[in-house]
Amino acid sequence: MAADVLTYNALQEINQELKAESAALSVGISSASGGGGGGPDNTDNISIMGGAGAPNAGMWCQIPKVAAAGGAWTNGFKVCDTTSYKRCGSSCSWTVPGGVTCARFQVWGSGGGSGSGCCCGGSPAGGSGAYASVIMPVTSGQTYTLCGGCAYCCYTERAQMTQDGCPSFVQGQGLTNFCADGGESSIFCESKARELIGVNQGNYCMWMGLCICNSGTDYCQSEQETGGVGHPNNYYDMNYQATANCKTYYGEAVGGEVWGIPGQYSFSRYDYGSNEFCMWQPGIYGFPTESCCCWCMNNDNSGCCFQACTGRMCLPGGGAWAYSTCGGDNSGCADVGRMGMVCVSYL
């Protein structure tokens, strides 16, 4: 009997500890989802988001969407390029209307462009822009400058695309340096960033086993395949997973916390046996369904039908589509990144 009593008391003590831990976890989750002054409990969660590349997009749900005081946003608008190309910048100013006390500012940096290519080669997708969000108190009469960044303005020819996308930002009372970088465009920079986190450090002039040409504009087939990250076993069967890049977000806010997601490189796969190149766009915050796109090419002058002017994935922050060709094509078919955007919600 004594043993049963001791066991019961021990179990009761464990239950009390578990209840306390559960209560603390609930408070932490509530704080993380509240936004607009959620308190110090958010610090670690915001830090974790810094590594939230596309494979970890499930963590994006941590970003607060509603004000800490609760209630739905009563009004809102977006600032972005609405022309058919969805590639240029757009800006305006906003004065806080009477009676409005809280606002959410979201910014998407514009996407990076892609180069063309010639003969047997091409260019990978441009990197997506970074993203940032803040929920903060505002006062009637305050004025904010809103700027959705411009992607590279023009379709390029060979040896022309190493221009990154432009940042998007919001300036005004209570905000300091609140912006999101534009996407990465250089293949050389992409290869270096990927391989520095892998086992092969130093083969930056190769992209998935293919030779990088024109200072990072495009790639060409090479007979000197080299093993390593993305191009294993000294052969052309290779993969690059979607991953965060060095393009990031910045900012501080009075009475609010800045959350964000770094820019992303796309997922790429090359199959030497079928001579097929496949590319998956990384996910874009706010557009989970539309941004998860896949496209495969067979080195048959593919790519032109996926340009911005055809209406493909015209989403804020989207990187340019890739291009792949073979058989003596010397003109190439580059794409531009998609526009940056600013969204404002308020109540």
C-alpha cells in the first residue's frame, strides 16, 4: 500500500510539472502570434525565421498576422507594378486616416533576373526577394513613404544579367531602416553561397557541374565535370535544393517587432540521361499555392514562354524563370524578376 501511495504522489508531481510547462508554452505561442508588441518571448522565434528557407516554409506561420489587441483589419491596399510585365517599381505616400491606431506593413523585395545562354547551356532562375512584416501602433495624420522595388527593367542578351532586384521599403514615424532586399541574379554568387555550406569549398566557377560563363550570367556544358555539392559522382546527374541566400530584411519599429524571410534560391535538377533540366520556384510568403511552380526543359530552346510578359507567376518578389538550350542557339531567352510590393493593412 505504501508503495502505491508513493507512486501516486510521484505521478501527481509529474502531472503538475507538465501542466506548468503546458501553460508556459501556451503563453509563448500566444505571444508569438499576437504581433505589435508581443514582448521578449518572440526574440528566439524571430531569430529562427532567419534560416527559414523554402524547405522550412512551415515555420512561416509564426509570423503574426493580426494585432495583439485582436480584431480584423478593416482596410488595406497594395503598392506594386500592375502592368502586364509585373517588373517595375511603384511608390506613393500614405497618411494615416482619422481613428486608425494600428497598421501592418509588409514588404517584398523584387526578384532577381536570369541570363540567357547559347549552344548547350542556359541560366538558372533568379533568386526571390526577401520579405518583412511589422505590426505597430500608428497615429492619425502620420505620413509614410511606401516603395515597391523594381526588378531589372529589361530582357537581356547574353553576358548582360548580373543585376540584382531592388529593395522594397517603408519610411515613416516609428520605423527605422525597414526594408527587404531584392533577389540574387549572379550564378557565380549562387554557386559560392551554396558550396560554402557544403563539403566542397572552392569550385565556385561551376554550377551543377557546368561551367559558369560571363561573370555569372549563364552556364555552358563542360567536359570537366567535378564532384561536390549539387554535382555528385563527377557526373551531370545532380540537384540543388531550394535554400535561403544572403539577401535579407532589416528594420526596427517602435511598439512592434519586425519579422522576415530571407531571399531564396530555386530548386534545380539536371538529369544527364534524359538531358532534362527541371526548376522549382521557391515559395513566396502570402502566395503558397501560386508560387510553388515546377517546369522541366529538354534543352530544346525552352524558356521564352515562361517570361514575365506571358503572365507566368507574376507574383511580388518572384525570381525570373530559368532558360535552357542546345543545338547552336546563340540568342538565348532571358527573363526579368518580378516586382517588389508593399502592403498596408490597418484598423
